[in-house]
Amino acid sequence: MPLSPEEPQIHESAQGPRATPAAGRTAPTPRPVPGPRSTASPRPGSPVPARPAPPVRAHAGQQASPAAPVKNRSQPQIQLIPAPDGGALDAADEAVDLLLDSGRAPGDVLVLTTGEQHPWAAHELSFGEAGYWSQHDAGDDVFYASADALGRAATRAVIVVAVNGGSDDHAARVLPAALEKAGALLIVCGDSQRINSALGAGV
């Protein structure tokens, strides 16, 4: 399922994100280690979950009709943001900024790297894994992790994968697993040909 490259212009709406075809990217610029993003004030546009209807009770002597089968959740959307291996982290950071600007809550977003750790993850891990993963479990902020730790990570609405290193086989294993963890959207930043090959092999 080859994907057409897209600029990271992410717009959240009832119909899902929209993006325009890429017209070329400018050279990435270094980004500082991001600080925590507060969720004290909810961002506009966050969906309010609907309250489930109470179960129907059968009258005495009347057999209850079987419940309707639960439909599988819809397949998450996939968006490709072209970038060289050395620029995949910058592209992922830009995607996160656009997601938050469009109304996504910080706790909705998980960022994975296939190669070198994101600077935030490397910094937090220097204080120990217990404190690092406690921030993930709290679910209050954007969380950055190695793709190798995907099994430890919980499902989030949006998963951003920066294909910034590792082998093609590794990417072919990571991307399908990330798609399974994404509730609504999977954004993949990296070499277009490599990503399409990995997705075609594993999705």
C-alpha cells in the first residue's frame, strides 16, 4: 500500500487529518530538548466520549434478543512525511507541534524512533527507567521512546514514528506494530521508498 509523500500539515477534524502534497522540504534545523507540555487547560477540539446506552432488559417470560456484534475499530489513517534519516527526528518534532496546534492533547501522542533515541527520552532515561516509564503511564504528556520498547508502550490516539536509523527489516517489524497501537493516526517520518517498502511488507 504505497503512500504519497505529504507535507506535515496536519489538520484534525471529524473526517480525520488532511494534508497537501509535498512541494519540497527545507533543510531541518536543530531542535532543543522539549519541556513538559501541561494539560491543566484542555485543548479545544478534544472529542468527548459518548456515554454508552444502558442494556435492554427482557420482560419476565420473554427471551432477550442477542446483542448485536461489536464491530472492529476502523483502521487508523497513515500519513507519510518524507525526510532523510538525519532529518526524521526534526520532521517528527514538527509533526507533534502541528498536532498540538490542531487541538490534539499531549497525552494523545507517542513518538517512536528506530535509531538514535530522541533527546528527551535520552535525557529522562538518564534518571532511571522507573521515573521515565512513570511519565508514560501517567499519560499527561507527549512521550518519546525507542521503537524497541513499543511492547511496553500503551495504545495512544496518534503514534509518530521517526525512521532515523536501523535496518529495513527492523522498520518492517516496527511499522505494523505501531499501526496496531495507533488509535486513529500513524505518522511515519523518513525515506519514502524505505517506508513504503516496510509497510508493503508488513501491513
